Amino acid sequence: MDINGAGAGAGANDASSSTPSSAVTKLTTSASKSFQHFLDKTTPFLLYRWIAFFFIALLYVVRVYLVEGFYVISYALGIYILNLLIGFLSPQVDPEFQDLSDGPTLPTRETDEFRPFVRRLPEFKFWYSITKAFCIAFVLTFFSAFDVPVFWPILLFYWVVLFTLTMRKQIRHMLKYKYVPFSFGKQRYDGKKAASSESEDLLP
């Protein structure tokens, strides 16, 4: 009786472990790992990644133009892109709040040793986030519930004003703390011009 009972218990455990929810979890985990592996393999191909992004962005623009709607989604997408852009152009540690006695700071003179600009939002994360945002926005254009009637020139005007004010503030911050969010042409300690790591990634 004990052996039969143990066998019955083992069978019950096997049945519970093969439930539909566990199968879905395994499938989701496997798909997530495969997708992450694909992203890791595309990391060095900066040029190809951005070509793919511009193709997706063009599809979205054409879609919105043809249906003549979904301007609220486009406005929200523009605000999100602006937020990503500020993170991409900002240093990882804001000099305004950085204690100058703690660690290295951004070079302020031409003769200073070359230090690569470390972004608050790295290039790959910037590309991935903006590409994902366009993909989501493109999918949303197939649902009429998101097509809110609105006078689009007003939204465009608001976005242009917000973009101008935000970029003016960012440029003032860059001038105040004397940093450039790119490594093109920066001088190394050996007197050579810096070859930007981003430009090197343009090559396959």
C-alpha cells in the first residue's frame, strides 16, 4: 500500500508540474532568452541597427499620414523621444551635483587627458527604447480607440516649443560645464585625435 501510495503521489506531482501555466512560463522564458541573445548579437552593428530604426520610423510616419489620425499617439511618442534624447546627451554623473573631490571630472581644457563621454543613457539602450516605442506606436494605430480627434497643429506647436526650451536648457548646461556629448575629435593624452567608439561601430 505504501508503494502504491508513493507512486500515486509522484504521479500527482508530475501532473501538477506539467500544467498549462508552467508550460507557458517555460515558453516565455525561452523566448525572452532568445530575444536577449539576438539583441546581444546586434550590439556591435550600430549602422545596421539605426538603418532598421529609420525604416520602422518611416513605416510609422507613412501609416499616420495615410490614415490621417492618431496624432495624440504621435505627440506622446514625441515627448518620449525628447526624454530619451536628453538622457542620451547628458553625462552619467551631472557635474552640477558632483563633488569635485570625488573621482575624475569632465576635462575642461584642451590639454586635459582624453576621457570618453559616459552617457546617462547609453547608445544601445537609446536605440532599443526608441525603436520599441515606434513599434508600439505603430501597433496602436490599428486600434480606433486610440484615434482621439484633435487639432494636430496645436500639438505640433506645443511639441516644438517644448523641444526648443528643453534643448536650450541642455545646451546651456553643456556650455556651463564645458562638455560635449560626443568623442569626435577629442584629444588624447598622446596628442592624437580620438577615434570615436561610436564611429568605429559603424563598420561591420
